[in-house]
Amino acid sequence: MKFSFERVTNALFGDFRNKVNQMMSDVENNFIETTSNTYQAQTDATKALNTSDSAVQKSENVQSQLNTLVVRAGESSPQVLQALTNANGETFETLKGVLDDKDRKIGNVTTQVANIQVINVKDFGVVGDFNPSTMTGTDDTAALQAAFSAADGKRIIMPDSFNCKINNKINLPSNVTIDFKGKVTCVGDQDYWFSCTTPKRIIYENIRAEVTLDFGLRTKLNRVLYCNIPTYFEVKVAEIIGSSTAIHCLNGDDFICGDITLKNVYGTAAQYGYGVNTSAKRTTIKTLNVVNDNTTHGRHAIYINGSQWQNVDVGYIYVKNFNKNPINIANTDINAKCNFHLGTAVFINANMEPTVDTTGCINGTDENGSGVKIVIDNVRVNGIGGCAVSSNGVSLGQDGFYIGNVYAENLAPAYFANTALVHIRYGNNKQVGKVVCTGLNTNWLCAVYLRDTNNAIVDDVYVSGTSGSQAVRMSNSTVLLGNIDSQNIPKVYNSGSTIRYKYLTTGTRIASASGTTNTLTITHGLGVTPTYHSVQKACLGLPAIDGVIPDATYLNVTFVSNVPAGTNHIVLKWSVQA
């Protein structure tokens, strides 16, 4: 805007005031526009300041003309005095002073915007009115992305009443804390819904999300929270429904999950059906609950993989209705030295269709010769269709595998024939604490199966089952056995193994006699010839025992004379040790 000085005369004072005021309005509007733009992209302070500088430059271009105009008009004019006074009644010597005052105030606003540490998504136009019942409401994808684009180094919040619809991936900044008490509904088909690559610090304080597309219509991975090579990635509280992978941390340094609840994790093939997928160096999962509507879906509730991971610590995991094995542990580096610890696991109707007969609900695999140390404190299973725990080639030459307690009940018929509740193969120094199993049935072979392993220890096994299965089965192994107590099935089956016993195996033999023989056999169940044996009479009226000859199956007892005829009148107490 430029005035023609020839037209400014004393007769035009009224017009003069109007022109000055119009010009001030133009300049002020320029600043207001700058402020508005700043609020729409709050962290882009540089853009806001550039806009502000542009507005100041415009005002300076007319400054000399305005001051000249004021001098010609005469400083005593009421209109001139009014032009030199700001909205607060402060008077300045020149119009530049008025403009500088406005510039200072807008600069303060810009600084305040840049210093804001909490961003509310609704300030960026997020409406959050999506109705999942009618699938209607505002598409908040662009507005939510704008909020995240302004959130680097800040905390971004969503009101708990919001339900935001998105139909595309949201890219996260490198450093952000997310507190979404509302819900995000993912409508469509995407590989990733919330994604970031090489971030410094990503923290989800709260996140609720649901993927709505029917699984049969999906062609993408549909991973909800995805973080690629983070320095620090934490999900404190999450509730995620309908994902194909709920949370995925690909490599990186530190990954922490707090209280995680997942419902309907879809898929069973590779790349689908994962609850938490991690290959980070250090992973901590405090509490994970996974519940599906049925056993059709679910590959791994926790999948640990890759070559760089060093330590994984899981506090508590609960899984119900899961098609494959809930926990899969793998390290592709044959020389890796890494640790996995699990506090308590509860699996109900899980591992219903295992990949092979040796795949456990907790499955250590792909590690022949690698130094993967696995420690499991407590496992409780109900209605499972495959192994509860399996270790295949973990920690050759290292104290690498320990199970504290395994409790199994209401077992479904095993998916594969000859399935073991606990299956251990290869490696050294593996230990099983206590195994309690009620009701081995169709296709279940034994409670504990040890194969091709050295210096293994089995402390206590209590099991009942159908005829034809065993409590403990061993093949080509060196094993120290503790208490073995079984009902209706043999205690031990041995093929080429060396067995030692921690404790005496004891029992009571009750038998009848016809009066025509002086011999009796006692089945001891060791599977090997005992190194120690003892047989004592526990009733009256029997001849003295002349001798006992043990073999791998029996204690062969000989009396000094024929045993008198009778029914269940012979009672012998016996004990053996391998």
C-alpha cells in the first residue's frame, strides 16, 4: 500500500485518519494471520517468525511515508494523536513505535507457542466423533498427523471422550510422549498404523486402538504400534483389539511394556497373529493379557527373534483361546549369549494346532549350539492341545534351561500323536522342578520327555493318565531323577539313557498266592537295574525272604518255602535306587 502525498492536505484530515486506521488494520491483520498460522503448526516457530518478519517489513516500507504524513498534518491534530496511541492507551512519538509494540506482543505469543510442552489433539482439529456402531463420523487422519508433526519433544494428549477414526498410517516424531485416554479406530488396511523409524524416545502412557477390517479382507500386516530401531520405546498401558500384530519393536536398544491387554489377535501364518514382537536388545514385559474369541487365530502372543537380542524379562502372561504356541523364543546367531526369564504363565485352550509335535506353548527353537539361557518359574495350563514347554537345542554346554513348576489339567486330546507335556532335546544342564499333571489322554505320550541331553535333572513328577503312556520318558540322555509318582501308567521308560535317582523309590506290593510257589516279582519302574534295593515283610504268616535279585524291570523275591495260599494277604514294603 502506498499513499500519494500530493493528495494529503489539511482538508483531508478525516480521510487521513481513515487511511491510517485502515493501514494499521492491514498490518494488524497481517500479524493476526501470522499468529493463527503459528497455532496451527505450533512447533514450526521458524515459519511463524518468518511470517512475522514479513509483516514487519511491510510496515517499515510505509513507515517513512506515514511519519512524513504526520509531520505535514501537524502533531496537534486529534486524528494524528489517536493514530499514535495503542489499544491500551499508551502514546508513542512515532507510528513506528506503535508498530514495534505490536511486533513485540506477537513475538511473545510466538515464543509461548514454541515453549508449549503439552499438545491437545483437539487444538489441531481432531473431532473424535467416530461411531463404530454406525461406522460414521469425522475422518481425523490429517488432523491427528498434524498434531503429531508438531509434537516432537512434547507430550500429546487426547480426551477420554474421543473416538478418532484414521484411515492411514500416522508417522510419529523422534521424541514424543503419548497419552491417549480416548480411542483410535483404524478403518482400512495398512501395514502400520502408528509408525516411527530410528526414534530417540517413544512413550505411550495410554493407547486404546481397534482395527475394524475383517481379517479375511486384509492384504496388509496391520501392525498397530510399530517402532523401528528405537533408542527407547515404552508402552505403559495399552488396549488393542483386532490387530494382526499389536506391538512390534524391530531391533533397537530398550523396549518396555507395562500393562498390555490384547483382544482378537488375528492370523496364524508367519507375520500375522503376533501380540508383542520384539528383537530389541533389552525387553521387559510386565503384564500381558491376550484373549481371543475362539481358537482359530493367534500365532505367538510373544515372539522373540533376530540375532541381536540380549535379555527378555516377562513378569506375567495370560493367554486364552490361541491357535499356535503363545511364546516363541529364537535367536538366529549361533554364538549369541542371551537370557529369557518368565515369572508366571497361564495358558487356557492354547497351542491347539502346534506346528510340529514338539512345539510348546513356551517354545525354545532354532538355537542348536547357541547360548540362550531360559528360566521359567511357573506355568499353568488348562485344555491345551500341544506341549506346555519345549526346549530344542538351547544352550549347548551352558546352564541354560530351568523350569520351576508346571501344572496341567483338563488336557484336550493332543493335536499330534506321541506328544509330551514337557519336551527337552539337546544341550546340557537342563532342569525340571515339579510337574503335576492330571489326566494324560489321547495322543499324549508322557509328562516329561528327555532326548539327547546330558546332565539333566527332573525333581518331582506327579501324573495320571491312560494306559500306554509314561510319567517320564528318556532317550540317549544322562538324567538325575527325583520323586516320580504315577497312577495307572509306568513311571519311567528308558532307551539308552543313564539314570541316577536323587531319592529312594519306594512302594508296597500286595499280592495273592496259590500255595504252590516260593517266588514273587515286584515292578520297580526304574527302567534300569537298581544299584540299591530293599524288600521287607509287612504282614504276618509269610516265610522268611531267602533273597532278592534285581533287574531293569523287577525285584525277583524268593522265599525259603512256598507262600501259603490266600487273597491279598501278602504285603511287602520295597525301596530301590538307580
